[in-house]
Amino acid sequence: MMAGSKDREYIYGVNPVYLTVTKNAGKRKIYSLYLNSERKPTETITEIKQACQDKKIPILGLDKKLFLDFIRDRVAAGYDTSQGIAAEVSPYNYHSLDHYLDQQITPGSFLVMLDGITDVGNFGSIIRNCAAFGADGLAISKKRSVQVTAKAAKTSAGALEGVEVFRVPNLVGAIKKLKESGFWIYGAEAEKTRSTGIGEAQWNFPLVLVMGSEQKGLSRLVAKNCDYLINVEMTTDMESLNVSVASGIILYRIYREVVR
């Protein structure tokens, strides 16, 4: 969970702070760690403190009232879910897709790309799915797309701090660049007459899973540039699943292919 000013933010909660201190996918500068000194220490908090000491990050202990006042003054809402720990950090830094393509691809690499998704709640949930099922990262466009914000960080329940987010000028250009690097592009499509169920799909790696918005689906040019269109088979006549739910189902299916 995260809030703060334009150049300083406060991440709070044990898991978000732990991932920030240990993984720090957003390459944040960590200015200070704040602790409720009356909170009973846990193994994870001990690990957080040790990591901060190793990195020479200042640790400030406050009594319960001072800690809650400190958080309340800096966070508009949710301070009561801080779990007695917070970190003052710089904003999230987006990753370079070019750098990833040059140095980080493996035989089992897979990415998620979001096409026209603007709902922050769905974005946060998809970030959690990426972390849960081992996606290398998540690509979004600079325009007409949700961005990394304090609310997105909060809804990801800390998973944002462990996931690389790539922001690209436009999705079609990024897809072409990914194809040149050997990626296969799979677009999630609700219309079953022109797509293959994920249980029958042939999975080729490295791959990109593209998820469109619930209202419009994949944009025409993005769909045109996909190698495969896939769908989640369902037993009812529902038109579609929530995009974050669908992404979780498909990512689990991809993950099973990777670990075989």
C-alpha cells in the first residue's frame, strides 16, 4: 500500500514493505523505515530490519500513538491497516522493454500486455496474478491505459514491488519488437468463434499474453498482430469473465506449461 507526495511516497504493510526492501522491482530509493516499536516483532519484520541495516537505510522506531499519527498525516485513508510498519520511498520507475529483450529473456519467458484497461482495481489484481504465476513483467501503453499510481499499488497488495512494469509508446510497435525477438503473441478473446480454448491451445515460448478491456476487448490492430487468439472455456453462456479473473485463469495455464 502506498501514498504520499509527488516525489515521496509511503508504502505500508508488512508484505509491501518486505518486497520493496528485498526485491524493489520499481528501483525506488528507500529513504527510511518506520516501525511501531510496541508491535511484537515477527520473522519477516526481523528480515526487513536486517535488510535495511545491510543497505544502511535509517530505521526509526515510534511508539504506537506517534506511529499512527505519523501515518495518518501522510496517508489519506487506510492508515489503520499499516500493520505497524512503513517505508518512505521514491516513486516507481518503469522498466525498459529494450533492456529486457537484450538481457533477460529465457526459454520459458512470458509477459502480460494490457490493451485499453483503465480500471485501477483490475490493474492491481492483474499485477498480483503476474506475481503469483511467475510472469516476467507487465507492459502498458503511455496513453489510454491505467498507470502505476498509489491506488494501483494498494490494490496489488504489495505485489507491484515484485513485478517489472514496462511502459511503451504504443502496443502494436511493442508487439512487433517482441516478435522480432522471438516472442509469440496470444490475445485473449471472448468471441469463441474466432479463438481457441486455453485447454486446446498450443503454447509456444517465449510468449506474451494480451488482455483487452471488458467493454471493448482487444483493439483491432492489436488483435490483427496476435499469432493466436484464445478464450477461457466456460460451461454457461456468460459473455465474459472479469478481466482480472480471466488473466488469473490463463496465467495459471501458462505457468503449468512452464513448470512441466
